[in-house]
Amino acid sequence: MTWDSMQLYTVSELNEAIQSLLDSDQRFLSVCVKGELSNYKVYPSGHHYFTLKDQESSLRCVMFRSHASRLHFRPENGLQVSAVGRVQVFLRDGCYQLYCTDLIPDGVGDLQLAFEQLKNRLYQEGLFELAAKKSLPIFPERIVLITSPVGAAVQDMIRILRTRWPLANIMVYPVQVQGKEAPSEISEAISKVNEWRCADCIITGRGGGSLEDLWAFNEECVARAIYASQIPVISAVGHEPDVTISDFVADQRASTPSNAAEIAVPDQRKIREQIDALTARLCHAENRLLQQKKLKLEHYQTSTVLHEISYYTDLRRMEIDRLSDLLNGSVQKILSERYSALSSVSASLNAMNPLNVLSRGYLFAENDQHTVLRSVLQVTDEEHINLQFADGRARCVVEDREVREFGK
């Protein structure tokens, strides 16, 4: 083949030709490719870009926002998936890539994978902690059922609630419990009931169904609304084997809607039985107390006190006389001890009285400044001094002085 016989293409023309070939081959219009996710990125536009790879090759892929918004799980690097889509050429770069319309995780369904991913994430955030659970009221006055207003589930709950505890006021907040709008309606209803403070307890749930039917209670917005509720929430979704994210977040999980109604309120029959039992115990205790009082009264009726008042008063007078003697004896003893002590002190004070010394012929002298003169050297000739006797004093004039040594 010569150069003249070859068809000449521009780059764009060649890319378009290859694209035309792919479009004309039915095999590439809808393919399913199995591989491992890598380089997964979500751009602000909402489009998802990633690579599918196996041990030998890789394939560029893109999933537009309209298709990515329908994914139930969160794609992650390393996840084995089957990608469904169409093979096309990106004309600008001349590269072919898979335009995905769906991703199916290997081993488990996309819903189950989404369930496990959200469960693990909320667990890590602490939304399942027992410390965050609120206690249910013992005797609720207002109960709000956030569920579908039609169907057997809501009727069963109302019937059981009215039978067990007719004192409670039951209100139904109608929401969709299945479908695209269900999660937003359920979460908004929980928020509104909290805002209005119109309930002591909330029950939210629905009857049984498939995983897809119950999926509204696996949505993150519903889980966060339950966690944020200041009013205790009972999750009542499906049957006993069914488990949803709401069950983990709620303050109490019920196996069925009927079981939720049983958990929410006490049984009036049991309350009546308890009241009857307490009443019987009270009556028994009252009768026993009355019997004791009766026996005590009979004892008093036969006692001497009631029949011979004078005997009782005489006994008391004798006791008063005895106590009076004891008191008088104690007072006399105390007074005697105090008198003896006073006499002893008086004698000691009298022995030290200087007037007693003067009565024996002694006297003392003092000058006009009332200074006691203890030595002849303290006076001068012609000085006036005062002499103190036992019965008075005399004023004298010093005419002469004689000094002598003490003891001579």
C-alpha cells in the first residue's frame, strides 16, 4: 500500500471515527466490567471520576451526578465492584473510558454495603453510645406515632396503647415510610415534634418488608434526627429479624410496632394488681396496728392506775419526797463544804492582817508623802512624820536620830 492510497485523517476525525465504530457495535453500548476501584474522586460538580483495575490493566471511568446520586453506598478505593455503563471516546483527549450508570459491589448488595458503611461511620461518631440513651417516661401522657396513617401497624399500635394505658393521649403524625420522600418526611416530623414539645415519647416505624421497603429508616438524616431528639424515641421497624440504623440510634428498639406500644406504656391491669396488693398490705398493717392498740387499751382497763387514782398519786408523792430528801441532803453537803472553805480562807486572810501586828504594840511610820519609813536614814531632823497605831495615828517631829547596825 502506497502513501497515495492511504486515507488521511485529522486527529479529531480519527477520534470521531473510532467513536463511530464503538457506537455502532452493540457490545460496547452496555457493558459490565469487574474490577477494583482506585483514584476515586468526587468533584464539586457532583461527577465521580475513578479507575477500574485488575492485576494487568486499568480503565478510566466517569459517573455523572445524575447517576451517582442514586448510589446507596459510598464507593471507596480498594472496593471490588462491577461497573455498568457504555464505552465511549473522550474526543478532546482521544482516550476511551467507561461512562458508568451503576456500580454494584461484589459479595454483598449495594444496600447492604451502604448499611454497613453508615453503621460503622455513625458508630465511630458515638451515635450508638449507651450514655446518650434517654429513659422512657414511666407514665407518659402524650405519645406521638410518626408513621404511615394507613395500614395494620398504626392500628395495632393505637389498639394496644389504648388497651394498656387509656390515660395516654395518642397522636399520629402522618408520613411516608417508603419511597424517595420518606426519609426527609420522617426526620422533619421528629424535629417538629421536638420543636412543638407535644409529646413525652415518640414511636417511629412501620410494618415488615424487604430491605428496600425499610430503607427509609437506614438513611443518615433519619438517624441524626433521632439522635438529636430531646424526646425519647422508640424505633419500631419491621419484624424481629429486621435491623435498621434507626434501631441503633433510638433510645429503645422494639422488635415490632406492636412491641413498641407495649414498651411505651405500662399495663393498666398490672398497675391495678400492684395497687390491689399494696392496698391489701396496707389494710393488713392497719389491722395489726389496731389489734396492738386494742390489747394495750385492755391492759390499761385492768390496771390499778385507772381504778385507784389516789394509789397512783400517793406513789408519785412518795417519789417526790424521796427526791426532795436527796436534793436537800445534797444542798446541805455543798453548803457545808463551801462554809469550811470560806472559814479556811478567812483565817488565812486574818493571819496576814497588819492590824493584828499593831495590836501587839507594834507601829509603823510614814512621811507626809505617805511613804513607809523603813530606815532612820529616811528622815531628817525637824521633819514631821506620822506614826500608825492599832487604834489610830499620831503626828510627831523628829528631834534627834541615832543610827545603829541591824541586830546590835
